[in-house]
Amino acid sequence: MSTNAKDLPKDLQNPLKRARGLGSAQFGVGHWWTQRVTAAGLILLGLWFVVLVLGLLHADYATARATVAKPWNAVLLVAFIVTAFWHAVLGLQVVIEDYVHTRWKEIFLMVAIKFLAVLGVLAGALAVLRIALGA
Amino acid sequence: MAQTQRPLSPHLQIYKWQVQMVTSILHRATGIALAVGTLMVLWGLLSLAAGEDAFNQFKVCTGSPLGMILMIGWTWALFYHLCNGIRHLIQDAGAGYAIAQFVRSSWLSIVISLVLTLLVWAYVLTAGGAA
């Protein structure tokens, strides 16, 4: 067994092992589809939201509060907030992936928009709940 | 990415402007604007929950000239992203890819979004001044 060291392949890893993790993370379809489903939801919720706001144009404080406190309005408002922030994160993620090419900045922004979106959803939902429950 | 000097593919300034380039770019731009706009919705809800003073302050800000300009901008951004979003959903289903249809639906997104914005703000202003 006198094999010269120079004859040995430098990398003993199986080519498949080397390729793994460098390709698709298999999350693409989920992202794409969720963006479409939230979009479909936002067609309805967005139009409803515009109508709600137009109805509140000249409402005083008590009327505005009473309107938001109505069960259907409260439920749809929370649904609107969750769907809007979710859709926004998916969209902004693509923008960041496309334009931010420094890896640490990219990851920082990706995490930052998710933190902000979760805070936004929680704050918005809590505000609606406080109004709906009269707290 | 930036370190390697490779020939670049022709970018925007090479091409003659076409409406479907504009709709594509606007979809992204209005999307970013609307993401910021959700924070405005949030402010309105938080102020409504906080109390009458906070809510009145919110109304003063949105009713100010700058506030109105922003609101008109967000109204159009919402309607444009909505119209063009529906257009994209139809295209995702595989329809509307013939060049003539593609161009026509681009114009439709722009025109309908402008008409809806006009209608909404005509209503806002005739219903007795905003805020």
C-alpha cells in the first residue's frame, strides 16, 4: 500500500454532501404561496378597511370607538392587521434579498422587519382588544 | 458579489420605457410605501385606544396639509397595489400573457387606481372636509 499522498483526492467528501445546503432551502413555494393567499385576503380586507375609514371620516371619538368595538369590525380589524403585516414582511423580504448584497446587513434587515412586524401586530391587536372590551 | 468584475446584463437605462416596466416597479414601490402606511394605521388604532386627546392629536396630524398629502399618496398606493396585485394573481393563474393583453392590463391597473383614488377623495372632500 504505497499510495502517494498527491494521488489522493484533496476532498474526501461525497459530491452530494458538498452540494447539500447550497441549493434551494425548499422554502420558496411556501413563501410564494403565502404571499398569494395573504394577497387574496387583503383584497377583501383592504376594501372593507377603506369603507370602514370612509364611514368614520367625521366621527367623533365616542362614535369611532363604538364602531371599532363592534364584534365584526374588531375581528376584521385584527385579521386585517395580521394579514397586512404578514404580507408586508413577505414582500419586504424579497426586496431585501434583491437589493442588499452584504450578508450581515441582509440578515439584520430580515430579522428587523420580522421583529417590527410582530410588535406591530401585537400592539395593533391589543389596541383593538382594549377598544372592543372597553378597557 | 461586488468584488468580482463580471459583465453586467443591460439594466434599466438601456431600454426604452414601456408601461409594463413602470407597473412592475410601481408595484414594488407602492408595496414598500404601504408597509410604512401600516404603521399609520397602527398609530390611529393606538391613539383610539389611548384616549380622546391622543385621538384628536392623530386627527389633527392626518388633517394637516402634509398629513393630507400623505393620505392621498397612501390611498393611491393602496388602490394601485390592489389593482396591480389582482393583475398579478390573474397572471399567476397563467392568463393574460399575450403582449397586447399584458400592456392593456398594465394601463388598466394605472387608470383604475387613479380613478378609485379620485372617487375616494372626491367623497372625502365633498363630505365636508377631511378630519
